[in-house]
Amino acid sequence: MIERDSIALTWLQKISWPELEIDWSHPKLEPFAQRHQRSFVNARFFDATTDLGVPTIYALETTEHHSELGQLVMCNTDLDPINGVAKMLRESASSRIALQSPRPVPEDVFEFTTVFHGALHMGAPHRAEAFDFLSSASPTRHLEDMPSLESGDPATDLNVVLGKLADRGHEVIVVDMTTDEARDVGFHVVKVLVPSLMPLSFVHAGRYLATPRLYQAPRDMGYPVLSEEQINPDPQPFA
């Protein structure tokens, strides 16, 4: 949910996060970097860590000569930002495959209802300018300078995240949804709600524009704040 909060804030408020410089020789990244560099995909990464302080990275991938999918955005929240970049490189490959399968897209953006509609619409090469706000005058940062919160102990890591949410006044609600059958074989299912974070909606007609955090969070982080009338009119490109 911290990741989705950042995705929604980034697009709706058109936040220009600091761009990241990445040392691709890092052992965790080198195997993915070699494959990525042989592709025709250009990727830029941004430090989209919000006021919550949990490492979050937003990425814009562009494919200059692709006739249909010119732009693709990715995002990942991870206690270790280097792991986050590695995960995004893995996930972007599968996302590209999914988005290149033929799918109908409504002509009216207010009829968008699925996770694919906005991504395919905004991925069209002629809509590249819609992503220009990501090119910012903010100082460039190094990925290695982003602090890792990972301790190696799951309980400690969980308490760190809960503590950061509590420090910002966010209530966390956890519901145990484990069925008897799942519990019998050692599986556990939970649903986690943080009502005060910004929801991520793929339905353009339901973007939760009255959510207080949409306007308060950018202000708290020192970014310009768009009013409801100024909110990004383009549909959410994340899939």
C-alpha cells in the first residue's frame, strides 16, 4: 500500500522526484543490467520515497522504436532499495509481454475499468510528452545513498514499517482471512488496510480526488500542490 500510495501521488500530482544514478556493477544488479543493456529499452529511475520514509523507486521505461508501447512505468517499495530496482527489472519484462497482447481499449478514458486500459492508452508513443514532468530540476541522487531499512529479521522489519506509519498518524488495520483449508497446510492470508493513504485507482472516473492526502502529502514533502481542478487529467499509466 505504501507503493500504491506513491504511484497515485506521483501521477495525480505530477511529482518530479529526484532522478537516481545507479551503479550497475553492483552484484545484485549486474545480472539484470547485462540483459537490460542488450535490449532496446531505456530506463530512468526516480527516488519516489514519500514522507513515510520507506524506500520507493519509480521508473520510466521508453522504447524509442516500438510502434505501440513507447512508455511503461514501474514502481517498487522495498526495505532495501537495491532489491527494489532488481525486482522492477524482473517485473518490467513480464509487464511488457502482458501489455503487448492484443486488448481492446475504450476510446473514452472515463470508460477505463481495467488495469490494462490506462497503461495501453498512455503507452502509445505519441503520448510521450505526458511523462515530461518526471524530468526534474531536483538534484540527482545515487541509489547507494538511499538508506536500507532491511534488518534481516521479519519481525523487526515489520515493526519498522508500522512505526513509520504510526509516526505519520496512519492507522493500520489487519484482518486475518485465512480459511481452515489454508491454515491446515500452513498458509496464512491477511488483508491490510491503511485508510488514510492515497488509494490507487485504475478507473479514471473514480480517482479518489477528495482524499486529503492527495493534497497534504506533496505539501509536507515540499513539492508544489495541484488543486483538484489542476490534477493530471491523463489516466493512470501504471499496470
